[in-house]
Amino acid sequence: MSMRPETQPAERSGWSRRSLLKRGGMLTFLAGLFGAVPAVAQKVAEADDHALSDAVGALFQKHYQKMTPEEVQEAIARITRTAKREQGVDITVATDPPLQGVIFGYALNISKCKGVRRCVEACVAENNQGRESQIQYIRVLELEKGDMNLNDADHYFAPELVPQPGKFYMPIQCLQCDNPPCVIACPVQATWKEPDGIVVVDYNWCIGCRYCMAACPYWARRFNFSQPKIPKEQVNTDTHYLGNRPRPRGVVEKCHFCIQRTRKGRLPACLEACPTGARVFGNILDPNSDIRYVLENKTVFRLKEELGTEPKFWYYTD
Amino acid sequence: MRPHLQPLVPFALIVLLGGAWGLLGGKVPGDGMVPRLQAAEPTSTPVRATPPRNKDDIELEQMMKGRKAIRAFTVRGQSIAEAPPFKVETRQDKMQFYPCTNCHDNQFVDRRVRKLTEEHRELVFEHGGGRFWCYDVCHNGRDMNRLISYRRQPISYDESYKLCGQCHFERQKDWVFGGHGKRLGAFAVPRNIPEKYEELKVADRQAIGTWQGERVVHMCASCHNPHSPAIKPYTPSPPPRVRLGLAPPATRGAPAPKPWQKPGPSKGGAPAAITPVSKAPAAGAPAGVKP
């Protein structure tokens, strides 16, 4: 009875010695626990060389267009770490934004194209396509002269010398449509058209449903049925996030006009490797560019123009 | 004249003229006589003095008077002098270590057309179907370090496109505006681009050409051999691999018949006529099995 008045003030304040020890101890424990978690996670990550953390981070990363610059840098760090760990190469992943006042256009002279397929090889070397899966962005069709029925085309042609008499050759790659059906078909918006006209894919956001492949009327998209494997010395280390960075298995990829080169003012690899000079690339907004001369002065056509896809890839003849 | 007699007028004229011919002693050549070569005398065959000039012809003539030649200009009316600026790869500076004048010392120029047996044996003269000889158009025997134009003006090897453009002016127009030829880039000789991706070395990324900024283009002679300018056939790179478990499609036979080659609906009935047409492409097209 006599103890009560003595203890009441302490209980009112809620800070008896006992409770102080109890709460203080719990706080210390929790602080230690939460402080230890990152350290432990760091240890775990270092133990498996960030394999788990990178996988988890890639799984939970956002859509490329919704990432903050810091998140983009984290994603790039994950990609470079993974490339170093799995392939043993040091790659650089650029995120060059589209250039102001530039819309890319491509023109191809089918009078000049001889079916040499150097463009295909240069594309494979530049864009880090899987060597075993043998994905190729460019498909060179061989057609009879006077025949524009693509059902009659042969892209497995392998004569000793090209051009063969009576044939003409027509390479098809992604035509970077201005009204791309693949973008409309994608259920998760993993592919979109950039302001400079290039249709790109966020490989981390792609779910591999291949609706876009079904929607594309030009057979321009390719699916990674297996993890792309490239010999270490053949990997192109100059990559772009939306371009030729390492792709996982089960995603769709396609020609992106060598975005890692063209956004730096360079020419696409297929154009560089064409020995006939059949390819013309440039900014269709620049009235003095090569491509504008071709579009204005040559007989040009676009493939399957009646579909309304508005490709930014023109075929022309001399 | 009465209307119903009008169709007879030509016949009447023929009869009258024939009678006049006979009366004047005309003979028909061929019946044992010497052919009358002078039959084609000017008076007998009417010569059209002036071509008929209707209103359209006159209008066209006036319109063409103030008009430039279209083929040498772009649709915007630019001539090659108004082309965007460009640079070409240099050639003249590579000649300083072994100039042509080392051998062609200008003392004696053998202008005879002959088969070259001692020097320059590798040259094949196929340009223009072999109708040119060295000193006819391109080279000046007295000044071999330079080329020469039709008007005998010297042309540097760095500007050899001017020489080519004398005849191939339309192609030259394409070239200066960028519709023909190639920009200078990673591969110095377009002919020698490796065939497979394993051999491609594009590591030196500073050497890759640019689509913006300064335009540096290959010269005519870096792709076309000036003495035999037609592009020779290439060895193609390997075809794409066929997906596992599938056979490559058989080589296509004749292409599907053209719409104008398809037989129309015949008298035998529509189904009988359509059936062979629909089967014809199906026989050649799928052919999934290798023969």
C-alpha cells in the first residue's frame, strides 16, 4: 500500500529502469539487426559475385522509360557486372538519347545490291547476336527479275558467285515503321518508337510472348530461343542499352539501325560493310542529306506500302 | 457530186491516172526491160517540205527554250556545282614515292595501240568495250602524273571524278549528292571486306564513317577499276543456317505464273480451269523436303 505512491510517477512517465533497459535493449538489437542486413547482403552478394542480387535486381527493375537516371545507372551496373561474370568481357553500356531534329531514314539501291551478304555478317559482329542461335537481323532475298512476289523469294541461296544472271537481290531488315504494328501488338509495351524513329525493345521488360513477331509483316523480329553465346574475343564491347547489349534468353530482338553508332553520328554496320555502296543512311529532316537526295530524285518504293505501316526504309533503283 | 458516188472517187482517179500513164508511153518495169532506176526522181515522189507544226509543237518548242537539261540537275534544280560540300580520299600524295614519271620520263611517247608485253601487263582494257587507248582520253603522255580532260586540261588524280564525269555525268550527279558510291569508313577498299563475321575487325571505332558532319567519300576508282570498270562478281557470304530439325527448302523452280499468264475462265467450266492454276504454285512452293 505504501509502495504505490512511490512508483506512480515512474509509471506515469513510462520510463522505469526496467522498461528503459527493455526498450533500450530492443532498440539496440533492432538497430544492430538492420545495420547488419546490408553488410550480410553485401557479403552474400560478393560470395556469388552479385549473381543473385543482379538477378533479383533485374527482375524487379522498372520499364526503361520510367526509370530514374540513378535506376538506369544501377541497371547498367548490373548488366556490366553480369557480362564480366558470365562472359569475361568489360562492356560499356551507353544510353545516348535521341538527337534533336533527327529522324533516321534508310535507302537501299536494289539495282546495286548483288546479294553479297556482307551486311548480314557485319550486323552479327556488331550487334552481338548469338553465334550458336545464328540470329540474323538482315534477310537477303533472291528473286527472279520481274517478280516481286515474296513467296517466290529464296534466302538460302548459295551460288559460287553473285549476282546470278536473271536474279535480283533484296535485303529485308527492320524497316523502322512510323506506324509500327509490333508496338501496337506488344501487350506490355516493351517495344516502342523513339523520337528519332527507331523502334527499340527493352529486353528486360519483354516477356517473350512473340506477338510482335506475328504482327510484323516484314519478318523483322527474332526470338532468342537460347541464351546468346559469343566467343569472348568477338564480343562488341561498345553497346547501347536499347541496342546491342547482352540479351537474356527468351526475349525478342531486332534491327535498331545500330543505335549505338548512329546516335553518335556514325554509320550503321551494314552500310559500312556493303561493298557495292547500295545503302544510304541519313537524317530525313536534313534537306541536304544523302537520303533526301535519293528520296527526291530516285524511283523509290517501300515494301508492302499498302499496309499503312509507313516504313522509314526505302528501296530505290537507278 | 452525188453522195452515193463519193466512194468511187479514188477508183476513178486510179483509172484516169493509169490511162494517162499508158497514153504517155509508160512501161511497167520487169517485163523484159531494164529496170527504170530513175523512177525515183524527185518530182515523182512528193517530198514533205516542212513538218506539220501544230499548236502543241510550237508550245513545246517555246517551253523547252528556257529549260535546263533535266538529267544533269536534281529535281530542286541544283547542278553538281551546288552539291553539299564533300571531300574525297587522296591519291596524289601516295604517288610521291613512286611517281609515274619515274618510267614515263616524257622523252618518248609510244602512242601505238598494241598489246602491252613488258609493263602494265595486268591491265585489261574493257572500258567502253575496249575502244579506248591510254592516250586517247585519260592520260597525257607528256605529263603522266596527272590525268587529262577532253579539252586537254590537266586533272589531278585527287580529282579524277571530274574525268569520269565527262561521260558519266548522270552518275556523277548521283555521286556528288550521295545517291551513288560510298562514304569513307572502316574499310579502305570496299572490295576487300571480309566474308565472315569472325574475320571482321571493327574494333577501331574511330574509323567508322559518319552520316553527319563532314562528308568524305570514296573515289570512283576505289570501287571501279578504271581500265575495266564493270564490277566483277563477288563470292557471297554463307547463307543462314536452317533451324534444327528442318530441311532447307528446295531451290525454287519457275516462279509462279504471272497474272497475265494465267489462263482465263475457259469454256470447259470455271472449276476445271481454276484447279491447275491453284496447284501450279503449290507444286513448287512448299517443297519442304530436300531433293
